[in-house]
Amino acid sequence: MAKEIKIHTRLPMLRSERGLSRKEMADILGIHYQTIGYIERGEYMPALDIALRTAAYFDLPVEAIFSLEPFPSLTAEMLKPASSA
């Protein structure tokens, strides 16, 4: 039995930062607006072309937007003690 793969995404946060609705994001990527919701909820694994177009639009590497592992909480990252070098 194959293990189910879950894709984690920062897409909702990135959309929010830029004031984009799901419909606007879908129009930019050339896909149906419901697909954005499925991707954001982890119910659909984006095709490589969608992931690449998303990364290009936000000018970020794909791995900054999509991951096989959950992204760390931004709060946890902000509260981490600074490492001493």
C-alpha cells in the first residue's frame, strides 16, 4: 500500500500578503479558482507547471512555497533564541 503524500503550502499567506483572492490567483496561474482552494487545503497536489508558475509569480523558489514537511510556525521561528556564532 502506497503512503499518501501530503503537500504543505504557504500559498494562503503569500496570497494574503499581496491582497489576492483565490480567483485572482487562479486567473494569474491560468487554472480554476477552486483548484487554489484544493491546493491550499492540501486536498490536491499541484502539477509541476502550476508549482513553477506560482514560484515565478512570487519570485520565490518552489521549496519556499511547497514542501513535503510542514513549515515551521512563524511564531515559533520569531521566538527562537538567536544563535551565538
